[in-house]
Amino acid sequence: MKRQFYIFCTSVLFLIELLIALFVHDQIVRPYIGDVLVTMLVYCFIRMFLPVGIKLLPLYVFIFACTVEFLQYLNFIEVIGLSDNRIAQTVIGASFSWIDIICYGIGCLICWKIQQIKQN
């Protein structure tokens, strides 16, 4: 039952992220809400395969998101020669932002809170 819940959540979050990427070009939803949702998407994706037993998963997802953001700071996409690849730019990102890290933190805190509520 838990696995099905996370499959559903992953699918819905992926669809929302896809719609944001394709159709939303504003100054709030795409850059901020999208970053909050992407950490929730990663969390739910992992929980599809590991539905129980990882108390610190929100922290691990946050560390992963910060690592990707740090790679943006290092211009990793240019270093590996994918600066012209639109898919790579979308997945990895092309510019570092401290605000993105705050958004990732908010998304992970939401996951942590939901995880706490579901355990009680």
C-alpha cells in the first residue's frame, strides 16, 4: 500500500514539474515552487523503492540537492561539455543560487513533517 502511495505521489509531482517546465514562465512558481517540489519528487521516487526504514531520507535528499546546486556553482555542465544540451541544463541546472538551496530545504522539511505525521 505504501509503495502505491509513493508511485502515485511521484507521478503527480513529476507531471506538475513537467507542466511547470513547459508552460510556466513566471518569477515565482517556476523558480521557487518548482525547486520545493523537485525535492519532494526525489523523496517520493526513492520511497517507491524503499517505502520504509529511512528516517533521515529528507536530509539525504537535501544533501543530494545541495550537491547538484554546488555542481552548478562549479559550472559542471560546461566542464562535461553539455552546455548546449537543453535536457542536461534542465536536469542539472545552469546557475547557482542560494535561494534554490532554501527552496530545497523547504521541500525537504515538508517531506520530513509529513513523514513524522504518518508515523504517529
